[in-house]
Amino acid sequence: MDNNIIKLSVLSSYCWIDPTDNKSRELKNLATYADFETISLKQIPPIKRRRLSGLSKLAMHSSLNCLEQCNINPEQTMTVFASQHGELNRTISIVKSMFEEHEVSPKDFSLSVHNASLGLFSIFTNNTHPGTSIAANSNTFGYALLESYNQLQRFPSSQVLLTCFDLEVGPPFSELQDTLYPSYSLSLLLSQPVDNQPVVSFSYTDLEEHKTPDFPLALRFFDFLHSDSQQQTIHSQDTRWDFCKHVL
């Protein structure tokens, strides 16, 4: 079913991709504009940094760098954190420990929930604004855009930090994946459409025939965002997403 066109201003963007991944470098704009460096997180004190898992490090890294591009204080934004798999690899480790009758790490257990990264971001940055954690299969990034739009409809003068992130799925669930995607994290600072700022509009339509995308929707979007193309259609597994770039 066709949906009304939705518009958002993209004030800044930042994308990190696993340095060992070569497939993403095949996309020209990902290779040029994405960060393929090892994460250091110098903005976070070491005593706090030790509390972060591999997944939350990705989210924190791209989020803070995205906000720094606009000199935005992390306390000031609403947040939408989106992850298709969440702490799946950590959960697998917990189940394995239980199966082998080993003690489960209290840290692993407390941080195994889907919104753990959002919670840590809120705590570390003293952010008390509304936040949402999203998981929607291959449409996770798209529905995070929709949730960001919903928040901005309710609070039109605010800004939303959208961060979509995932770790590469490890065994045994990696064997069930049609395509293995790299670890990545994409952050966007979004607002209601603003004059003289890039605006992205989009709509989406259900697909009758399911497909297996070669890249996550978030990475395809970032590649389009930094391309010369004004329009692009990107398919998730079961949805067609139509994007357009323009300036008001």
C-alpha cells in the first residue's frame, strides 16, 4: 500500500563500518564518506568506557561524532536507537554459559536487553529527553525514520538523533542468514524541514515478492545521501523505499 510522502531535514550524518569489511568499500560513497577506523571513544572517560559492549561502542561512536559535526550537546536531542539484532551475540554467549553450567556475568545479563545501548547513551550523556528503541527486521532503519518523524510531529521544535547499528551475526545464527552484513553504525541528526538545509523525503510500499538485500537499508541510504543522485529506490526484504533529496 502506498503511503504519504514524509519529509525530514538531515542536519548531519556519520557512518562507521567494520575496518575489516571490504564489500562496503565497493560502494563509492561508503568508501569515501564512511569511517573505517578503529573505534577509540576518546569522548568517554575510561572508567565508563569499560562498561560499553562492542555493540554499544558502535552506537556511542557514531552518535557522538554525528552531534559534534553540528556542535550539538547530547543532552539536547530526542533519540531513536534502532538495531535489527540487538545484543544477539551477547545473548548467545549467556545461553552457552548456562548450557555449560558456568556462572553468567551480571554485566552481560544486565546489558543483554535490546535497549541497553540507548540506556547507556542516556546515562553517559545525561540525556533525559524521550527515546525509543526500534527493531523491525530488514526495515529497522526505515521504521526508525518513521519514529523520528512521529517524534518531530509531536515536538516540532526539537531535533532527533537517529542511530541504526548492528554487529555481524555470529554462529550459530550466522548459518541461518541469507547474507551476512558487516558491523556498522549510522547516525543522523534530524529535524522538521528547515530552509537551506538538505531535505530527504521518502515513501514506502509493500513488496509482493521478498528479496535478499546485498546491504542493510541504513548503509544504502547513507550511500545515497552522499551521492549525486536526487532519487533512489532501495529494497529491504519485503518493502520498497523511495527516497528523494531536495532543498527547500
